[in-house]
Amino acid sequence: MWKKPRLVPDGTRIRFMRGRFMGLIVSAILSTASVVMFFYPGLNLGIDFAGGVVMEVRTPGPADFGAIRAALAAEGVGTQGVQRFGDASEVLIRLGALPSETATQAEVTRVKAALDKAVPGSKVMRTDAVGASVSAELFRNGLLALGISLLMILVYIWFRFEWQFAVGAVVTLILDVTKAIGFLALTRIEFDLVMVAAILTVLGYSTNDKVVVYDRVRENLRKYKTMPLRDLIDLSINETLNRTLGTSMTLFIASLPLALFGGESISGFAWVMLFGIVVGTSSSIFI
């Protein structure tokens, strides 16, 4: 009878534990570098966390970014960025945080006046404003959400397995999260509430992957009571490798089109997901 081909053939016996020290060293170096990049150059904070105003503008034809920037400068508007958003006729204008609602409204009015002069017929599709105090609170809440999620994962794995499993999983997840933060700092993808959601999604996926490996380790501890622990861990990882790689590849292939063609609103989320899939899968095997 014909059998479907498997990503990892039955009977595969890769000695993963031989590379455990190298895996830990490489992971620690990358995580340390990520922590350094968190402070310098730092994250590219979006409006949710930095505060300010974002205006989405649609022009009658392909946008002339040079003319728009010149018109805004002539009106005395202090922009933090003018960039393409979606197709060639969509422009995203970012303004810094302003001290009051009145000042914000006055700045938005100046932007509209500048656009009317530089690009007649342009339309402001949306305007989002976040104050400095609100953005600081959102940033604290975002970090708090990450911390609480790690604590809940610790409790869950401790309850389901043993405390050693829980500590190992949470330490590995912290390494995964720091690498994701470093990826955001390196690529300059805006860090906003969507990115917090992306990191939490990566945490959930990575936890699920590790629980599968842990479950097989627990089964084999009962089945092979005299087997050396290092060999037993190697056996468990090999037995779950087909499932680990299959799930990761499926999720990676599903996320790739979103990263390439999802547009400004979703591509950042997808890129963090892609990076998290690679990091989470490798940590489930080597860490």
C-alpha cells in the first residue's frame, strides 16, 4: 500500500542534545544583542505608544511626496514622516504629539490647508490622534500583558507537567520574545498595539509547540524508565519533529502572502509572525 511521504522519515535519530550548548550560546548572544537594541537605537514606537497624529490622505493621482513635504514645511507643520500607504495615491502623514486638543486641531487644519495648495482635490480619509498620557498608559499596559501572559504560561505548564518543565519553557519563551523585540528594533517596523498582539500570538504558538514536545517527553519517561535522560530527550524531539516542522511550515506558508501583499496595516504583524515561527520552532528543538 502506498504511503504518503513524511517530512521526517520514521526512525530518524538526530542527536539534538549534542548541540545543546551551542544552541544556548547562540540564543543567549542573539537575545543579549536584542536587549541592547531595545535601548539603542530603540523601538520605532507607533502612534499608540509615542503619541501624535496620523492622517491618511488620498490624492487625485500618484502622490508627489516632494511637493507635499514642501507645502507642509511652508505652513510650519512639524511632521515626523510622509510616506506611501497602500497604492500610489495614498499618503500617510505623521505629526508629533501636541500638548492639547486645541493645538492638535490647529495642526490638522494647517495640514489640510497645505494639502489644498499643493494637491488640489486631495481628501483626508481618516485622522487618528493619541495624547502623550494615553500613549504612555498603552505602553505600560502592553508590557503588562506580555508579563501576565508569561506568568500564566508558567502556571499552566507547572500544573500540567512539573515545575522544571515550566521554568524551562518560560526561560525559552523569554529568549523568543527578546529576539522578536530585537527584530522589531532592527527592521524599524512600528511597535504598536498590533505588534503586541503579534508577540502574544508568537508566544501562544511557541508554547503549543513546546507542550507537544513536553508531552512526548513525559510519555517516554514512563515508557523508558532506565534510558539516560539525554537519549530520552533526543528520542522525544525526533518523534515529534514531523509534527513540529509540518505545523510550522503550514503556518509560515499561510503568513508569507500577508507579509508580502498584506499592505501597511497587516504586513508588520505578518513579518513578526514569520520571524517568531522560525525562532519558536528552533527553540522547541534546540533549547
